[in-house]
Amino acid sequence: MALPNFPSADCDAANGILSEGGGAVPGDSDADTFGDDPYFDDLWTDCDDGDMVACDDLYYASPVDSDYEDFGATCGDRITTEIDCVEGFDS
């Protein structure tokens, strides 16, 4: 019996996050703040517009200690502590 052929995933091993087509992968980017990376900028804009999924995605996907991570962690500067934005806000 032949084993199935599964597609290979483009993952960041340290974070277990799938990369988006053309977007930066955590750890592979020196992006820090809005304007540095178009993928993170799109998430930032959506987060700022109230998309809590985008806020969480921005927090988990962005480089550690970056403005991107901070903006996502605070649900778009809506709170001062880190929470899961989807669970913390009614969408």
C-alpha cells in the first residue's frame, strides 16, 4: 500500500505559523513598525479598523518586540494589557 502524498507546508519552525504568500515569516523579518512590511501593514490596518482576528494574527505573526507585535497585543491600542482580542472583544 502506497503512502499518501501530503503537500509540504511553509512553516516557521520556531512559532509554528504558516507563512502567507509573499508575506514575511516571523523570525525572518527585521520589520519593526508600520511601513516596514506590507503584510504586517495590512494586518495593522485591519486591526485598527476593528478586526480582532487581524489584531491576534498581527500579534502572533509579527517579530518579537516590534511595534507590530505591540499594536496587535493591545488590540490596536484599545487596551493596555495583552489578551486574546477575539475573546476579549465582541466582534
